[in-house]
Amino acid sequence: MRTHIEGLIRELDSSRPFFEFLTDLLDGWVAYFAEHPRERALHAAATLEVDTDARISVRGVIHRHYLEVLRPLVRDALARGDLRADSDTDALLSLLLMIFPHLALAPYMRGLDPILGLDEPTPEQPALAVRRLVAVLTAAYSPSLTVEVRKVT
């Protein structure tokens, strides 16, 4: 999985605007698990492990791999100005640690996401969910986002 995602990162050019890149990366991530049911099953077993000690051990390794890949992307995005200068990048990384495993499994396992339409997704629903999640991250972290506040009548 890591080899694939690192190749995808190189292919997608992580130096372009962060949220545009993240959208394409998450699309590729969802597609990878659609095409690799065995890896999806392994990821589900590790992510949903019920034994606490086993889960801590397995997820510790998984989180290390995620962070070794994601932390440089976030650090570089901050340095390029793609994130607000005052961004809490640890919180962003924590959110990404939730989003990546969720999108690996939710489109294929009923009951994991009734909110974003991933319980019984149409073919385009995972991509729509990716865009909604990235829009929330963009609103929270983008330095150039302008928010129009309208009066409620």
C-alpha cells in the first residue's frame, strides 16, 4: 500500500496547490482500495481490530507509515503558503489519520458512513465525499479562502 501511495504522490506532483493535490490523492486512495480487495480486507482487519493490545500494536505501525508519508506533504504545503501560517498542522494530520482509513473502507463496508452517502454509494459518491471532506479542510486551513457571511432573514 505504501509503495503504491508514494508512487501516486510522485505521479500527482505534490508541489502543486495542496488541496487540489489532496483531492486527487484521496481519489487515488479510494480507487486503490476498490481495485485491491485483499489489501482492503487487511486494512479493515487492522483498523477495526477489537483486541485493544493488538489494535494499539498494529495501528501504531500503520500510523507511523501514514505520518511518514503525510507529515512531509503537510510541512511542504505550509512552507509553500498553501496553508495558513497559523495552521495547527498536528490537528490537520490527525484529521488526515481519520480520513484516509475511513475512505479506504467506508465505500465498501456498509454501516461505516451514513452521512456522506457511503453506506450504499453510487459510483460517483466516493468522489463527492472526497470533495466534501477536502472542502472542510480547505475552509479550515486555506490562507486564501474568503467566506461570505450572509444575513439570515
